[in-house]
Amino acid sequence: MRIPTLYLDTSVLGGYFDDEWKQPTQELWRQMKAGLWRFICSDVTTGEIEGAPGRVRNLFLATFPPETLIETTDEMQSLAAAYVAQGVVTAKYEDDARHVAACTVSAINLLVS
């Protein structure tokens, strides 16, 4: 049986330690460790995580080995730009458009944010 894939954006990593989101986020990790989900993210997350607190960066490194990272392609960049141009996402949240584009082009049906 194929394990469903979840694309996690950067906010989910922070939620792991945030009092408001800690319980459901840590449950998601427990489910992943139990084999219910496979986590994926992209180099967008890699860039965003650089300024995060150490414990968030450590969680990222422990959770996402290199084979789980999607590299942004020209097609993804173009789609993200189209999302912004069409007002689907504002320019202020361009990285969010890049996350959605990575999911779309990579045919990942579930994005957790």
C-alpha cells in the first residue's frame, strides 16, 4: 500500500513547538513515524528555515533527509508567479505561492500549512 504524502510548509515546523499548535502538530509527527504519512517539503522551506530558532532547524534536519526535498523548477517558479499575478496569493506571500506550485507540479495532493 502506498503511503500518502504530505507537503509541509515552514509554519508546520514552527507549530511543533508553539503552544497553540503543539498537540495536533506533534500528533502528525507521531502518525508519520507510525507509517501513516510521508513528509515532503521543498527548497523554499530550506530557505525559510534559515532564520528559525535552533530547535525548529533541528526538527527540520531530523525530519527531512535530502531525498524528501523538492528542488524548485522553472515550471514551479512560473506557476507561482501566475498565482501572484492573478491575485490568488499576494506578492507579500510569494513563498506561499511557491509552496503551492511545488505541490501542484509535483502532483502532491495534500499541503499542510
